Amino acid sequence: MTKPRCYPFRSEKAKAEFEAFCVEKAKAWPPGTQTRSIEVPSGRTFVRACGRISDPPLVLLPGARVSSLMWTPHIAALSAHCRVYALDIIGDVGFSVNRAEISRPDDLLNWLDEVLAVLVPTGQLNLMGISYGGWIAGQYALRHPGRLRKLVLLAPGGTVSPFSLSFFLAIGLLSMPVPLLSGSPLRRILGWLFRDSVRTSDTSRALFEATVKDLRTVWRLFDLPRPLWSTVLDDEAWRSFSVPCLFLVGEHEKIYSAEAAIKRLRRVAPQVSAEIIPGAGHDLTMVQAELVTNTVLRFLGEQAALASQAA
């Protein structure tokens, strides 16, 4: 079936509104940030790039139903040390457009490999993903370990632990018609998922309110298929995991038990650095942005130092 010209937006007017929305949001990104669209066999991919070209490359994958702009609280610090490429995932929110239906993980992994071949054609790169993007990043590391120097998984969907029953129920509510989601149900679901943002400080509450507003905008402007369901890696896959990896999860995570996820990794994949972020849940990049960023940069720096010593 041929996609309408405005895909993945509901209309040309919706596309124009989202473009204006992004222009305003992008003002918070570092001066000199560049945007580009890359054409690969899987489709067109929108990329935000910043940082010195001579610095180690770091590719960022956002969660489901958010775009590359979700990295705004972290981008200044990350781009001070890395050449950052923040992607909009095909088949999801943003300006990336898939050419064919995305029906299996291979479709996303092939797309990501095509994009990385353009952005970083030679050598290794660092890859970081959160939630849905974290699941994609973990799958990619298993498929193409030689391409990655370092992997960061921020509360990845599935991957380590199966989703909780309460999260399944929340997803069910998110499948309600758009008009219903524009009101209190969306706020209640996000308030449960991002509990620490609501309770911690005026700053985090303001960020939570902005997130609710942004997601309402997304639901109204985009016409997207449901994302692929994130799967859990079995013990054998984790034991064979060879890419240096940092796993971070908030202590109040709702999509699965943080404690159970850490316990499993320490049992089956002790080579993975696994840490719990205090005072956070699935909103760890919002309510504990500085701690998460510093932990990631410290991990990347340790890897860089080890590489220099080995050389």
C-alpha cells in the first residue's frame, strides 16, 4: 500500500506544525548543531549532529513516541566530549520515514546499520539508547559487535527483564482513541511512569508537564503503527555479550523490577556494568539528568583511557 505524501504525519498541516514545534525546541541545543536527512535503502533518516568531528562518535536512539529532541537535557554535556549523532527512529515520531513496513527486529537493525555506515563509515562508535531505543541498541550489539566500541542501555525495553503486568495495563490504556488520550488518562499514566519527576522538585515537575504537553502534540499530529514489542535476551545471549556495556535503571522503574534486572545481569552477564539510579524511575533521564550524563561520560572516558593504554 502506497503511503500518503505526508506520512508519518496525519496531514501536511500536521507536518508543518511539528516542524515549527521542533524549531522552537531545538533552540535549547548547542550552537552549531546541524541537521540532515540521510537516504538509505530502508528509508530517510533525520539526524541531529553536534560536537567536534574529531571527538569519538556517539549515536543516540530515543525511546518510543519521542524524537531525537528527547536528549535535550544531556546534549550540551555529551557533545562537549563526543561527536553526537541523535537519530529519529524510522516508523516512529520525528522526520525519519520508512520505505517498507517494519514488521520484525531485522527491519530496524538493517536500517540502523545502513545509517551508521553513512555516519561512521570506518572504525568503531559508541551507541546509547533508552527504552525502545535501548532495546534496538542491545539487539544491534549482538548482531554487529565489531562495529561498537561501547554500548549504553538506559532502562531498555525488555532486553533484561520481561515487562510487568502493570505496564501491560498501562500500554492497554495508551491504545485508547486519541481524543481520550488528550485528557487525564495520559497524564495519569505518565504520572505513574514518571512518578519521581512529579514529586522531586519544581524543575522536574515543569519538565514533566512539558513532556505531557509534547506527547499530546505527538498523538495529535502523527499517524503511526504500533512499535515492535521489545523482547528479552536469553541467558546464552547475555553470556556471549562481548561489547563493553553500561546498563542504567532507575530504582523506581515501572516497566520491570530494577532490582530483578540488576540481579539477573550480575548472574548471567557479570561483564556488564550495571547500576541503579536513585530517585528515578523510567524518567531517569529527566529527573536525574546530570547524574545519568556524568555516569555515562565517566564510563565512556574509562573505556577511552583503557583503549589508549592498550595502544
